[in-house]
Amino acid sequence: MNLSAPPPDGYSYDALATLLHDPSHAQVFVPTSGSTGSAKTVIIPATALINGAQGTAHHLGGHAQWLLALPTTHIAGIQVIARSLVAGTRPVSVDRTAGFTPTAFLQGVSRLNHTFTATSLVPTQLDTLLLDPDHVRRSESIAALRSFNAILLGGAAPTSHLSATITELKLPVTRTYGMSETAGGCVYDGTALPGVTIKLTPDQRIMLTGPTLASGYLDNPAATAAAFPTINNTRWHLTNDLGTLTGGRLTITGRIDDIINTGGVKVAPAPIDDALLTVPGVTGACTVATPHPHWGQAVTAVITVCADSEIPTLNAIRTELSRSLNAAQLPQRLLITTDFPLGPSGKINRRAVAAWATNTVREQGL
């Protein structure tokens, strides 16, 4: 069974069951997030989905009943169904009619009936549960999260505050790294799943290969050739992510297309975002490049603030951040917004923020 395009409402359990029943020639079509570039449709062999699901079970130490809290139009949700099919269980779906809510999450957890359970979330969903203003319901959500044998957290890097909260509450979180091009997460807590190999290019770009690799992009041979090079008879996926490898353990340090080049100095935005989130009153942060007549690009901090907080000045932000960042990392511009555009996986659409910031800078003559 094959489809010519991804189903508009996502893959159902029954549709994937049919595909995976005879996976030798079956494939699924998954749209990529357009947060940092033009959207594409990834062609993933059904065998790659199965290999990814089996690798997850190996890492977790067993097959689980899964809580499905992510859309099945994208790889993270599709993999929850694939893992369920490989495990011989049926996932319990969270009602996302009104978006992801603590109440819907708790209702879904209450319907799980296996002793070994797992779920897959993105950081914004975990924040929704842990920052719930209803303290009673928040306590119930924390208890529910602790009841899982495993919580896979992917789609975007958690903030330093969220990471600290995960540790403080002793939540069973595994941080995953992967993408549609690798049939979902294939690196768990920095360690590759069985059969997966990680290497870095000279400029620190992450390359991945193994049994979960996608076939390429639908009707886009040029993009396929660029993203899936063959080196010494081995096919790899060349990501846009930057990282380090220490003792075989991968650490993500940023994205090559997010790097800000200001006055010839290359600056990664992630550490600046983390530092901004430690400033009192700042509730969200996204650091982007905006054009600058002298420096080429200016480090531009875009933030949201609490409704009852005083809006910080650029000088105040720079003073606060100078305690943990070097001079090149300090924002040269500060913009305030009410919210951030999000991509399908729940992470901030940095490309859209950069476009908005550039227009705002031009309009305000900054």
C-alpha cells in the first residue's frame, strides 16, 4: 500500500497497520517542518519506521502502551503508532480538539491499562502541564508524568529552566534527536539507537546513517541529492544541525542556518535564548539576525514578558546577560512581542520571527 501524498488528517492506526503488515515495498509520506526553510515531503520506507520502533523498544527495555499526544501528520506522532504496532498494543489518543490541554492529557492517561507505558511530547506540551496555574491539576499532571516508564521529549531543545524542572521533579524523560529524514528520533540522550551511526563534518554539521534513513524528498531530486550524500558507498543524511561528539555522545549546539554573523564573529542563538529566559519577567525568547549597516547582522533579541512585569530596556538586558555571555553574544537590538509563531512540532518558528524582526527594524528605523 502506498499513497501519493500524506493524508490531510494524518495516518490512522489502521492505515499504518496495513502498511506495516507488508513493509517490504510500503512507504509513508511526511511533511517536514518549514520553520527554517521551505517545506518538503519526506518519503520514508515502512521498514525504516519499524527499525526506529524496534530501536526505541531496545533503548527503553521493553514494548510499551503509548499515549498519543502528537499529530499523526508528522513523524513524532506517526512513530507513536508504529511503536504501538510493533509492540502489539493500541495507543490511547489525547483529545486535541481544543489543543493540548492538561485536562485532556489527564483523561488520556486515565485510559492507559498496561503496566509499561510511555508517551512522546514536545517541550511546549510539557511546559503546558508544568506551568498550569491550577495547582491541584498541576500536581495531578506531575503524578501522571511520573507514572510513565518513559517520556520521550523531542522536536526542540528544552530550555534550561525546563531541564532543571525535569531533574528536580525526577521525571522519566529521555531527550530525543532526529527528524523526518531519520524516521523520527534515532539518538536518545546523546546515544545512537542500534545500527545508527553519527559523525560530524569539518564544520561540525551532524551526519546520520543507519536502518531508519528516509528514501528522500518527494519530487525533489536536487534536495534529495544534497541532503542524502553517498560517501564511501554509505548513504548519509546531512543535517543542518551543529554538534559535538565526546566519547560517542552527541550534544546539539545549534543550527547552521541559525548562526548570526555579526562583524565577522559567528554567534549561535541558543545560549542567548537560554540566558534571556533567566531574566526576571521574560517568558519567551528567540534570538535572530537582523540586517545592520556596519556589522552586517545584528544580534536581535525578541522576547515576551509577563503582563504584570515592567518591560526591560536593551541596556538592562545587556547588563543582565553580561554575567553569563561574552560581548559578541550580547543583543544589539531588543524587540518585544506578544507571542511567537509555532511550527507543527510546537517549536518556535525562528524563520518567521526573523522575518518579523527584520520588518520591524526597518519600519522603526532601528
